[in-house]
Amino acid sequence: MKSLKNFFDKARPSFEPGGKLSALGSVFDGFETFLFTPRTTSGPSSVHVHDAIDSKRTMIIVVLALMPCFFFGMYNTGYQHWLALGATQFPFWQLMLYGFLAVIPRVVVSYFVGLGIEFAFAQWRKEEIQEGFLVTGILIPMICPIETPLWMLAVATAFAVVFAKEVFGGTGYNIVNVALVARAFLFFAYPAQMSGDKVFVASGTALGYGTALPDGFTCATPLGQIATTTSTDSLVTVTGVDGQALTAWDAFVGLIPGSFGETSVLCILIGALILLLSGMASWRIMLGVFLGGLGMGLITNLTATPTYPASFMPAWEQLLYGGFAFAAVFMATDPVTAARTNTGKWIYGILIGVIAVLIRVYNNGYPEGAMLAVLLMNVMSSLIDWCVVQANIRRRMRRLIVKTNANE
Amino acid sequence: MAEKTSNKSVFFNPFSKDNPVVVQILGICSVLAVTAKLEPAIVMGLSVIAVLAFSNVIISILRNTIPTNIRIIVQLVVVAGLVVIVSQLLEAYAYDVSKQLSVFIGLIITNCILMGRLEAFAMGNRPWPSFLDGVGNGIGYTIILVIVGFFRELLGSGTLLGFQVVPQAFYDAGYVNNGLMILPPMALIVVACIIWVQRSLNKDLQEK
């Protein structure tokens, strides 16, 4: 640690204005404050209370909360691949290695492209590098199918970072969730590579490791199977990669095909616990999303018709499949894009849950609606806050008038 | 007014510094609607140039005889007449394109650029400057349409004017056309990029 500090102290002059490498000043600054607390303190003229939790620490805790899902995603990627090969034994470390090799190029591409753009913009505007991409960079590979081509991931990351974040002023100023914009871009630009029955199970070798699946292999996600079913009387039995029926327990643990990081509700709940205990995320939003989804699930289930096959799903199962839980815990609670008033958080959360299930059930073109629901409510969140604040002002104004009238 | 600004600047200003689309932000709806392919974008641009130039001239000739309180109606009648002529010509000689443009040729009547130029320029200037103003603004509009159409067709369909541009080898290597480019939201983003580039180059256009 001491030698690292010495290294930074020695390197600093050449990065300061006028130094040899001053063009990379914000890069240097970014790494230094990442490793150490900032050198600068507020001036002697006034007193400022600094919280130990600055945005870099916040981001690190969110990344930590994502880790259970990430590691489980590695295991599940391997597990689905082995299952598709017809294996009956699942050696833990080999599965993990395969999953690791399959996902690591995606993480590298996402961080490389995203951070590259962030660094370039920060340097261009002569600002500090902002650390918002720490979380976004790991979220993007986690919410995309494992078979998304790397170049698409790069294009989508670049698009999202530039058009959802930098044009609005960088970290903390974005209106909509950057990772979800990347996914929405992929979803609308390359629909064939982002949905359907070929992309959710890793089919090739991972950097040369493992065995490639036969060409004709297909397996849709449970929600995809339900949306495209032709059976008309009741809920279709969803099947896994090996053709065996999947139970709600499988969906809870997460051993189902799906986007890399979002299959396991169990791991998502562990992440939720970390976020809530450390005070990083709002419990109102999380609870709101789950309640909203449950309520809408009950309504759709009560009025189930064969026209919309997903409406046969019991309400509580709606919460287990697809990206619903992941969106509730990690996407909806993003403090920058969510509503900020307490009442607003309830409205925001509940509406996300309602809309997610609404899209999922009543639009057969979109088997999953969580992404679109969160994006839509991101846009609405300031409006919700505005209404809540105005209602509060009106209420207090009325009270004031009543009081002054009584005093007269 | 015609004496104050030279004919040259009346003609050339709308190309960039006073562009109707990216500076005055007029006519955005048709830019979003007709630019999924390059060919309809060009045809649409030419139609707007023709309608704008001739309606500017006609209104400019009539400008001293039009009673102020019914001037909008007169302008609309002139524009509508010209739009019908253009639409009939297109149907006669370029049927396929007119099919693609469908309702948007008719909607030139409601294009904000037209009413804007008639009100702001033709009502107060002589016919020749008005003609130049109409052609200039029409070309300014067409430039943006062509740029947007170029990128949308190239990235969205891999073609230009219907000819395959992106080689088959790219597709074999895993390249896929961007479906979002075909959808109108992307046109908005391409226009935004043009505005971004233009304002970065012209400092005096940047809002404080």
C-alpha cells in the first residue's frame, strides 16, 4: 500500500496541468481516488460534513450485491450447456470454468467500450471521471443472453453510454437506466439475436473450452415457451433444456435458461438483502414492484383467457420467471432514475410491477416486460415526484389557511 | 428587407447557418417519416423544393393584394394547389416512390417550413428573392433528409438507393442490419447527431 502511494505521489506532477501527460489528467485522478480517499479537502472558509459513503463506495457495494447473481450465472451457463449436451453428471468446477470463460469476454467488452467512452468524455470536458459505469458495465452482460455477439454488445454499450448518459451530462444526470437502454437497443435493433429459442443457452465452446452443441439445438426461456404456445385450455408445462418439466422451485433457484445474471431469484434476494442492509436501495421501491406485479398477476389470472397464454400463470409465479425480480431489485432501485419522494417511490414501484406483468401477459410479441416497464417509469418518475410535491404543497397551504382563518 | 440581405445570403444561409430542420427545428415529422430509405427521402426533398419555391413566388406576387385577415387561407390554397400538382406528377411518372411516400406528399401542406417561409419571407419580399429563399430552404431541408436517409438505409438495410452496399462477406462474418435504424426513433437520434455536429462547428449557434 505504501509503495502504491509512493508511486502515485511520484507520478502526479506529470499529470498536472503543464505536465507531460496532462492530457490524461482525469484518468490519473480517477484511479487515484479509486484507490485512496481524495487528497483535497474543502477550504478553510466553511465547515462541510463529508459522508464516508461517496459515489465510488456506493457503486462498489452495488457491484458486491450483484456478485451472487454473477457467480450463479457462471454456474448456470455451464449447467445449461452440460444439460444440453445430455450430460448426467455436473462437475462443479468445470461448469464454473465454462461459465467464466463464456462471460468474461462480455464483461471485458462492456467495460472496455463503456469506460473508454467515459474517459474520453471526461477528458474532453476537463472533468473528473465519474464512476457510474462500474455498475453499468457489469449489469450489461448480466441482462443480455449469453449468446449475444460481442460486437453487438459493444455497439449497444457505446450507444447507451453516449445517448443515455453523456449527452445528459454524465453520471447522475441520466433520465433512464443506462444498462437497460443498452438492452433495449439490442432488443429493437437485433431482435433475432436477443430473443427466441437459440440465444439463451451457450451453444459454442467458450474460448476453446467445452464442446459445441449440434447446430439444430434450440431451447426457449420458460416465458418464451408460454408466449408462443398453441395450447388453449390451461397453463402449458414449461420444459428445460433436456426436455424435462421445470418447476417453480427450479425458477426460484435459477436453473432455467435465461439472460446470464437474472435467472436465480434466490441470489437476487441475497443481493437485495445486501442493498437494503447497507441502505443503498429503497425498500419502498422493491416492495412496490413485487406488490404491483403480484396484484396485476392476480387480476390477469382471474380473467385468464386462452388468447393470452401467460394469463394462466399463478400470480406468484410471475415474480419468479424472467427478469422481473432482477429488475425489481437492481434496475428499479437505481437512485438516479427512480422517484425521490417516499410516496413517489411507492407509486413508481407499484406501476413498474403492474406494467411489467401487463406487457408480459397481454402482448404476445414481448414475452418479458420488465425492461420496458422500468424504462417507461424512469421517464415518468420526475412527473410522479412533481405531482407528489404539488399535492403536499396544496395540503399544507390548505392547513395554513384554515389556521389563519381560525385565528382571526 | 430584400435590400438589406443580399440575394446570395438569402439563398445560401438556409444550407447550414439558418437550416430549417436543424436550426429552426421545423418539418421534423416528415424527416422522421420518409427517411427510412434514401430514394423516397430524395424525392420528398425535391417535391418540397418545388412546392416551396413556387408558392413563395406566387404569394410574393400576390402579397400586396392579399387582405391580412385571410392571408393564411390564401397561402393554404396556393400550397394545396401546388401539392396536388406534385402529387399527380409523382403518381404519373414515379408511381412506386409515390406509393412509398403515401400520405406524406399530401402532408407537405402542413409542413411547418412552408407556412414559416411564406409568412416570414414571401409576404414581405419581391418575387425573385422569394424564389431564391424557397429554393434555398428547400435545399437545406433536402440536405438533412439525404444525410438522415443515407445513414438509415446504409445501417438499417445495408443498401443505398436499393443497391446492396454492405458486402455479403460481412453478413457471413456475423454482421446484422440494425433493425432500430428502420424505426422512426432512430431518425430523431440521427437528426440530433447532425445538430450536435453542427453546433460544435458553429459556436454562434450554441445556446447560452
